[in-house]
Amino acid sequence: LDLVQLEKYHRAFVLNDSNSKIIKDRIASLTDDLLEMKPLSVMDKSIVPPGGDKHDFTSMGPYWWPDPAKSDGLPYIRRDGERNPEYHKITDESYFTTTIEAVENLAIAFYITKVSGYAEKAAELLRVWFLNDETKMNPNMKHSQFIPGINTGRGIGLIETRYIFKITDAIILLRSFDGWKKEEDTKLTKWFEEYFN
């Protein structure tokens, strides 16, 4: 994120002129629904990952389909460029992306407006996805893009965290919010260190 640009938006917002209204309307369009958003979690998925721990992020290789020549469809076969709709039955990838986008937009809205409700909602979403023992994602991608009958996860599955950098940007913005505690910041930093390892 460009902090210089965000600071310009903040100053324009404070002036309360016609530019402020444009900024307010834009922020409202990006965040009004997010303030009512139910926090999402890896625990929401209906399947248990191959490793047996629902806290593990899980997704299926999108271009792999049941083999019609086999009664159980295993092992799955590749149909290049054709997405298997089964991929969308496992919600971790879409929920993770939704959480990242929501946290980013809320943190930006907080930085520009200094309205604590935006930061509180962003912090809630972060706590549920990354920090709360009951709902957090384990810091690994061991079971991302698994292929039924072939493997329990693939390195290529890391692509599903391609937007994770937005979380680190958002946290920098949230550090000026009193409701985001130092111990939570430290805990999330540790999550990222474990994920990196």
C-alpha cells in the first residue's frame, strides 16, 4: 500500500468538502456490507483434510476429474483447462480470499477515516482466521490442491495464498488502533514466521 497516497486521502476526507463526499461514498461502497460480514474460517468446510485436521487449509486441484473408466473415479485424471466444479465445494480458498480482501478494505477505511468500527471488524476477521484456537488456520499449505487418488497436496497450491501480502499491509495500518493488541500482533507475526518456515 502507498501510505503517502493514503495520507492524502485522509487529509481530503478531513476537509469535509466535495472531495470528502466522493471518498466517503467510495469507502461506504467498499465496506458497508463488510461491517455485517460473518467471520470466515477454515473450520467452515464440510470435509476433513487428508491429514485429518480441519485447521489445515485444503483445496483440490481444479483441473482434475474422476476417471469415468473407474467405479470409484480414482485416481483422478487431468482435463487441462476444464475446472472441476468439485473444487468449489471446499471453501477454504474462496473464504481465505474473501477474508483478505475484507481486511484490506476495512484497514484502508480505518486509516483514511479513523473510524474505529472499521478497524474492529478487520481485527475480528483476523482473529477468527489466524489467531483463535477454535477457528484458526494452521500456518501451512500441506493439503492445497490435492488430487484424489494421487496425493494429499502439492506445492503448486501455494498459489492460493498469492494475496496474503495484503494482510501484512493491513496490519501495518491497524497498529494505530487501540483495539489491536500488541500480543495479537506478536501472535500473528509468529503465525507468518511459522508459515514461512
